[in-house]
Amino acid sequence: MRLTKGTSSKGKVLQNKQAIKPKVPFFNLKATQNNGQVLDFDKFKNKKVLLVNTASNCGYTGQYAELQKLHEQYPDNLVILGFPANDFKEQEKSNDAEIAEFCQVNFGVTFPLAKKSSVIKGAGQSPVYEWLTHAEQNGWNGHQPDWNFSKYLINEGGILTHYFGSAVSPLSPEILQAIKA
């Protein structure tokens, strides 16, 4: 069920090799976008979904460009969702409007961004990240993001298949292979 790569937690890769199904359906989730509109995950059926916790003042912030490239490369079968969070060293102090502008101006981001929220376990954790980080909901994974730009991949059937640490590039062979699988 677990595969660990890299020497630091930021390069960690966890995989659901046994394709354990979630106990709570992924497609029942919703997120509020930074523009206030509710995004119903039911519309993601039959697509892969890459969820990424983001921050504008992080050493990994350049991954926004790589995420945008993935978004453009797989427009029909991959959805990328950014979840801005100020959980790690206060690297996302901006408000939702400033975050959206920063992402658009600096990286041309057109994929959806959720309202700024908390992605780590505890009071106030985003319900989406509660699902991603609690095995009693997603079926197998209890690992929360190690840092900004941690990535979770959901397959077309709503199964959490992978966790990729921050140091794993969105354009890495590991992620590209998982998207194409």
C-alpha cells in the first residue's frame, strides 16, 4: 500500500497499490472556490483529479507554472484544484482575490482555486483535506501534507491513488505515469 521515495518527507510518494476504495465517496465532496462559487465534485466523475495545497511565498511556488502546463496538456481527463493555505511558515498571507491575481499574472493559472483554508489536521481543516488525510474516509491514507505543494491524485472512480510530496514536480515521471495509468 505504501511506497516511499526520496530522502526527505518533501519527496515522499505514497501509493494505494491495492486500489482500496474510499469509505466516504469522493464525488460527494464540494469546495468553495475563491470567487465564492461552489464546486461540486460530482462533476469530476470519469476524470482524474490532482489536489494541491498551494502558497504564493514558498520555494515551490514555481510549481504553479507546471500545474498550469499539466492543466493544458490534459484538458479532457484531468482536473487540477489548488487549495491555498497559510499552514506552513505563513507563506500564504494574501486574501483570495490577491491569490487569484498573483496566480494569473505570474503563472497564467486558469485551473480552479479554492477559498483559502487550512489543509493540516485539526480544527478548521478543509472538509476536502479532511477526506484526503483520514483513512476512515478515503480508505487508506492518513498522511497530511508535509509542506506547500503536496499533491493528492484521485482516479476516475473516485479512489485516492497517490500522495506526492512537495519536492515531486507536477511534471515528474511519477506523476505523469500516474495520470496516464
